[in-house]
Amino acid sequence: MIHYQSKQLMPTLRETPAEAEALSHRLLLRGGMIRQLASGVYTYMPLGRRVLRKLENIIREELDAAGAQEVTMPVMQPADLWRQSGRYDDYGPELMRVKDRNNREFALGPTHEEVVTALIHGDVDSYKQLPLTLYQIGTKFRDEKRPRFGLLRGREFVMMDAYSFSEDMEGLDVSYEAMFQAYRAIFSRAGLNYLAVEADGGAIGDAGGTHEFMALADIGEDTVVTCSCCEYGANLEKASGRTPGKSGDGANNAREINGIADSRQRLHTPDASTIPELCGLLGIEPQEIIKTLIYEADGKPIAVLVRGDHEVNETKLQQAVGAVMVELAGADVTVAATSSAKGFAGPIGLNIPVYADEAVMAMENALVGAREKDWHLGGVRPGVDFQPLSVGDFRNVKEGEACPTCSRGKLVFRRGIEVGHVFKLGIKYSVPLNASFQDRGGRQSHYVMGCYGIGVSRLMAALVEQHGSETGIVWPREVAPYNVHLVVIAIADAEQRQLAEKLAKALSSANLDVLVDERNERPGVKLKDADLFGIPDRLIVGRSAAQGIIEWKVNGESREILWEKAVEEITLSNDKRK
Amino acid sequence: MIHYQSKQLMPTLRETPAEAEALSHRLLLRGGMIRQLASGVYTYMPLGRRVLRKLENIIREELDAAGAQEVTMPVMQPADLWRQSGRYDDYGPELMRVKDRNNREFALGPTHEEVVTALIHGDVDSYKQLPLTLYQIGTKFRDEKRPRFGLLRGREFVMMDAYSFSEDMEGLDVSYEAMFQAYRAIFSRAGLNYLAVEADGGAIGDAGGTHEFMALADIGEDTVVTCSCCEYGANLEKASGRTPGKSGDGANNAREINGIADSRQRLHTPDASTIPELCGLLGIEPQEIIKTLIYEADGKPIAVLVRGDHEVNETKLQQAVGAVMVELAGADVTVAATSSAKGFAGPIGLNIPVYADEAVMAMENALVGAREKDWHLGGVRPGVDFQPLSVGDFRNVKEGEACPTCSRGKLVFRRGIEVGHVFKLGIKYSVPLNASFQDRGGRQSHYVMGCYGIGVSRLMAALVEQHGSETGIVWPREVAPYNVHLVVIAIADAEQRQLAEKLAKALSSANLDVLVDERNERPGVKLKDADLFGIPDRLIVGRSAAQGIIEWKVNGESREILWEKAVEEITLSNDKRK
């Protein structure tokens, strides 16, 4: 199909919008592909809508091929259904809520676990009807506290969400794997540079397996941990390092701290309440110190011990504690729980539950707070001088640590945008919603579920982060808004006009979508707009039109070519892709 | 593509759901195409979703061909924008409202006039960028007081809405006509039996022209007025009859009523306060009586006079009065406004504005209430004995009346479901939103707008009303969920199984979507399910499989045919349609 640019709504901006921090946000605004209506709420303009539609179609094709079935579930979800799963309260202010004229409460769906579970419960009562995977593509709502980066973190966004129902965990594994492979196909076709990494189920999942699909980009808010040698990949919440052995890590070797003997000893540390202050005062390294941090787990204080050079991983901690909510305690709670001044908390003699990271237990001679203002204790032996309630992996890995799966690699950190997620839910929803079927043995059994999401509008922005620069975008061919951009330099020139018409017709009859810039504008304006639109194959009809010669620009590289030859090559390469 | 039925979520219901009054509601539920989540809120199941997708694609293709451009505007619309147009208050309880975490108010879009006007205002500043028509297909919200008939009147539904922007009224006429023709193409391709009728702009439009596209169906809540001879079509709100002349209509001839002379006379009419009671008591016809009805127009009482056999048309009345809201007054207001007992109101001596229908003014000798309990006045001459403030067409036409446009026809009433609407909005929104562009003369001018809607999910239900019966549906080919339904009578029979495989592959490689019923069920169950699914071409593989002979059932008609021949014919007829 041929579209003439003068008739399209494709308003470009010459100025860089001041509010747009992210490259994709700037480019999508400047290219006239989106417009903001309210904070985190955007209109998709014709060009943006075309890209989004291509992404939706890729997703649809790959999910259909994987045996998933498309449905559309309502945006309005009865609050009572959400109360059954417990999420109506748990979800917090991110859940948008609305009352109808009869004062009945509804949630505006951010996801559809409850609705789909109730649906399947109503219509599927035998193992013979399983497995099933349903998916939908539609508008979702999440009232983000800080919407930012344009389409990367919006409050109203386009999402694909899918749900699988299996007889048992083995069945779930099969459905999960099929979706995992479909995701790979989708992101590859879309031209995304991504990693599939192990992730933590967090609040949503309970059956263990979960992966995130991360678009690699500096603007990404997630840290992706990869190995310099092997295929290992995890998000920071999930990534584990190698557990340091008693003498494995150098820093933990028993040795005298600044001449202090290897036994407990009170040290006067006036005003030194932070790791850097202690290191400066005592001339020691952070890895010789144990940090004692007070958290509130569902409102109750607990102590968490990590090495001075480590950070607590709250996701791991939360799972170990088994709490819904884990957060760093305020000063009041800390002082009350440790009976000591802030900055001098320590594990010895504490009467609240103590969670110690494995690396702490590998230390042989450590400095801890003395639970007394201006005093620390040296020569402390974990496991001897104090006994934690629980020992585990409660810390973030650090860049450069040894890879947990291969012997040679070191961990490398990269920034990622989460564009997809696959979860093993298990029976998390089917139990509270009492959703069961008759299994092979004739007994009632709960559905074993998986859930799967792709942020479609976010994926569009992630592609721009990867394929954009400050001058414009070059869309991957499968998702480009048009196949060919035909720019006529001087529309008043009859030769140019006629050649452009011939070219457009030839491409269109080869089933390609052609955008023709036939505006009466200066060449500079046209080419700058073309850069912003990012259509990968650009044909420029200019001075050599009389000789049938045009300029073909791909990815910034130009060459002169006979017009018939260009049509032939472009048609061929598009046929191949199909 | 081939889909195997045993793997699909297509749950049929044998029982007729008690709550479903409308045929389409029953069939869509029984065929497993929709499921209710809440009152007026439905999930589209895989089969229903496929039909909906076909409808969406037809709409998209025809609107693209008409030069409209697809966008997606947000569901969440800032309340302030709606306040600018005045609709935030006017829309009433049908508008769903939601507050975000910062207590900012939003409307959940039932339509997008405000959003699109603001959008165009921001990006289009010259006549050179006009005309433009934007459309979108998406979920809309309207909190209906009485959701009913399944998808025919829902609270969350799928709609196509479009908006055109022109320089002037002539430009609007061109855009309107293009959309009108696109609508004709859409509804014809969808296989709908419809009429395009003149309609009243009602609250939404102010530029005069508006048409409704009515699917003809007995369940329809609208009355469509057509002519027995000519092409005339209007909805009841809009339809006008021929104005009766003083001696044109027979009933109005001057004559004595029951021996009462042709001059005003008090008649004792004890307990006769209704038209039938008066007719019974006095032996006269309804068309000899003037009904005096008291309405409140934006809270102020007015009197409306229509002939005893006529009904007030509130839409016409509202436009004549120029009020936002016109409703029949309660007993208290009526008694106070007429200083008389209920049922005995009359026009003589009234000191509130009187609106008289043209047919009343054509009466020469009428009976009216005497504004005194148990008394009427006979021999009243409109225009002599009382003088209305305004005379006009304030009534509904009646079936059998003379057609207003041709000399031969009589008006025929039919029931219709409104599936589409095209409006000339004019500057109704561009003025309050202060949305203007620089016109050819260099002056700022307001956009002249049109708006256009198709109820996509309602269209799906309307098609079922027209193509359904209590045993099932036969979908029009362009919208059928699959092209071919291949039913294997005995899946345990190897010959049948193998023939079915060959057939499915041959059809699929001709680019047709095939649903194969390979379930291990009794033939009766399979064929009843097939009736409910309504796939128009059904191929039944049974006993003659060994001879390569199958049964081809179209629209209830069966014939035996060699399988290769069936593939050939079906492929050919589908190619033709493309």
C-alpha cells in the first residue's frame, strides 16, 4: 500500500523535549510516534501504532504457533475476585480501583490471574481438557508512583499476558518451555538484543521457576548479572555468587586487626558508626567488618548480618523470612530492637531473630558493633560468639565475583529493561480460588498454572533504545512502520515525480508498504524527518531521476542504483523474510 | 492453519442459559464464544475472539482504504479535559470515573472527542495538514443502567471510533461521505442485513447531518421507519410524517361531536381522565382529542399538545425547546403548572409556554381538558381559542402514515440494532477546547469535525441475531472463526483419520483455517457442537472415507462429494472472496 506523507499525521519535533530523559522517549516524541496525554499515559500516533501493530502480530503468530489461544478478558474485574486471592489489599496503590453506579468495586486489571482462573474453573472440569494456554493482548493499568522514561514505565500500557493450565508440575514444565521458546522467537524476530535470565518469583509466583527477558540498554533499571565465560544469566535479585570458604576468599583469613589479638576485645571507636569511618579509624578493610542491619519483616524487627563490603538483597531476605513485606527499619525501631545507639548495633546478645549471610559465617575474626555508643568489638568469631537463627544467601553479588556455574568466569553486570517474564505459578491462585478439575485418578486436583507477560509498548521503547541515536532510529525490518520510505527531493520536478510514482507502484504491487514523501519541503527537512521515522530502506529520488538512478540508503550507508534493480532487491529480501 | 478441537477451549452448553433473553446472547454463551464476568462485562473466548478479530480486520482494511489513519488513544482521560467540553457533568452516571493515587480525576473513555481535539490542536496548525481522519479500535466503557442482551448492551465493549478534521463544512461533507461509504463496505462484507437511516444528532452533534446504521432484527431496541415504496429511512426520533392539512386527514374535519355544537362547550366527564375513557364515555375517536402533557425542560414546566392518537417525540421537543434535559413532569408539578386535577389539563388559559404539534393545529373542533376535575371542553379551535408559543413537529410518526419523501409510499416500522453511527459535529468541540488552525486566508479557524462509531462487539451479536436460530449459527464466510470445520465421525477408524489428515493439510496449504473435530465423542455431540460454532463450510468424514467421499454441509444443505473436489471448490470460492 502507498501512503502519501502530506496526508499523514506525522508531526516531527525539531526541539528535544526537555522532560524526556530517555533516548527512546525523546525519539518517539520527536518522530511523532507518541504523545503524552497525562503522566504515564500516551496516545500512539499513526506511525507508532503501525510499529505496535507489527509487534502485536509477531507475538500473535509465535504464540499461535506454540499452541496458545487468544482470548480477551475484561479490564473491569470485580473486587471480590481479587479479595479471594488476597491481592485486593496486597497490591496497594498501584492497583487502580473504580466503583460502578451501584457502588460495586472493580479493579482495572494490571494482570488477569484471578479472572482466568475463575474462567477455567467454570469451563474445564477434566484432565482431558488440559493442558491449555490462553493469551491476550490489550491495555493494562498500573498506577506507578513515578511514571518515567515515556513508554518504559507508564501507567496505561499495552501488554501481552498469558496463562497456562496443566495437570501437574511436569505438565507445567512443558507449557513453560513452549512459552519460553516462543518468547525467544518473538524477541529475535523483533530484532531485540536480549538476555533470558533467571529471576526471582517475587510476590507473584510460588512454584520456583521464573525467567526474565531483558533488553540490554544503559537506561535499564534492572541489573543483569552475566558470566564472562559461560551462559549464566540472572537478575541481581536472583544472582548468587560462590559461597566463600573459610579460607577461600583471602579477606577472611584469620589475622590480627591492627595488632589486636585474635580474641574478643572492646575497641573505642568514637563517632565512627559507618564502614568508611571504621576503616579509616582502625586501618582495616570493609570485608573485615560485619554490618548489623535492622529490618522490619511484616512489622516485626529482625537483624540481618552481611559483610562490610556487601549489600543486603531484600528479595532473598524476604523469601528466607517468609514475609509479605520486608523493609529497612527506621532509627527508633533500630535503637529499640538493639538497645544501642544507631551505628553501633551488633549481633552479640541480641534477642531478635538474626539472619546471617553465608559470607559472614565464613569470617574468622570480625569487627562488630558493641551495642554501646562509640564502642565496637574486635576478634569476633561468627558461630562461636553468636549463633544466628538462619544462615543463607542474603546479599547481592558483586561485579567481578566468581561465576556460580562455571569455574573460569567472573560475574559481569549489565543494565537491562525487563520486556518479558515467564513464571511458574503452581497452585498459588487455584487453591484460594478453589479451582480444580477431575484428574486421571478421578480425584479433584488444583490446576497447576504458569503466567507469562510481554510489555508490548515497553518493547517498542526498548527497541528504540537499542536502534536509536540522537539523530533518529533505524527500525529492525520486521517491526518498521513501513517497508520503504521513498523521498522525492524536488516534487516540482516532473522526472522525479514520475519516477517516484513508478517506484511506489512497483513496490506496492510486491505487497510492500511504501511511504512517499511528496511534500513541498526543503531536502534537509525531508531527510531529517526520515531519520526520525527510521524506516530502514530509504530510496531517494533526486537529480539522477532522468537516468532512472536513485539513492538507496540503508543504515546510514548510501549507494546509487538503477530503480528497477532496487525494486528487485528489496522485493527479494522481503520475500525471504516471510 | 489446522487446529485440533480436543486442544481448544470451546466449551459448549447443552442447556439454554436462563438469564439470556436475546438469541445472540444464548447462542454466544452456548457456543462457548463469550462468558460473563460481571453484569455487562464479558470475556471473549477463543472462538468469539476469532470472529471479533475478523470484524476488526475488515474495519481496518476499509478505513485504511478510505484514507483514515489508525491511532490508539488512552482509556484514562483527564477529567479537566472533559470539564472544558462540559461533558464531565453532562454525561452523568454512565461515565465511569477513577481517581489516581494523587487524587487526580480521570474518565474511562466512552468516546474520545476531547482527547482527539486536544491532540490535533497540539500537532496541526495549518490548513495544509488537513483534512485528517483518525480512527482506533479498542475497549470502551459506559456504565449502563440496565446492561442487557449480552453483547448488545454491555458496560465494557469493543468499539471503533473515528474523528475527522476539516477546514470547513464542505470539507466535512467530503470526509463524512468517505466514512459513510466505508461503513457500507464494512457492513456488507460482514454479511449484515442493515439500513442506513437519518438520525437525530441528539446530545453529541450540532452540525445537522447524522446517520445510523441499523442491523434489522426483532430484538432491536430502536424503531426504524422505512417507506413501502422509496428509499426513505430514518429512526423514530428523526422520522417526520406529512403534515396533515386542515382537511387532509379526515379525522380532523369539522363535525359535531356526539351532537355537541361546533363551539366551546363544557362537558361533564366524571372519572374520565384518559383517552380511552373519554372515547368510551363520549363516543368519539382519539384523533378528536388534544392531549395536554406537562414536561420539565431543564427544570421549568412547559405544556406539549399532541393529538389523542399521537405520542410526543422527546428528541424533537428537546431540540425545539433548546434544553439539555426534557422529561415528563411528575403529578405535583403537573397539578401546580395547570392549576387543575391530573387528567384534566388543557391549553386554554395556561400561563406556561405551550408547544403544539402541527397535527393539533390542523384540528378544527377538538376536545381538551377544562383544567377542572371531571370536566372537559368541546368545540375548541386551536389558534382561535388558544395560541401556542411554538408550533412544530413534536410527535412520533405512526406506521402506515404517508411517506414524507415520495407520494406513493406508506411508512413501515422495523426493529433495528444500532451498529454504527456517523455524525457531523462541526465546531462543537473545537470551540470550547479552543482548537484552531491557520486557514487559507491566514486567519485562525476552528476545526470542523465529524465523529464516527461502530460497535464492534455489538456488531458480532447483531450478526448472530440475523444468522442464528435456536439450534445454532451460520456465520457469514468473511467473519467465520474458521473457514472449514472438519468433523471426523469415528476417530478410531484409520481410514477416516487418514482422510481427515489429508483434507486438513490440503485446505491448510491453501491458506485456509481448519478446525478438526478429532474428539472421541458420539457423532450427535459433535454435530450439535458444530451447529453451535456455525462454521459455514462443514466437511464430515464418515463411512464413505474409504472411497474418498465426504459430506459437505453448507447452510443446512448436504451433498456427498469426492474430497479432492471439495478442496478445489472451497479453495476457489475463498480465493474469489479475497
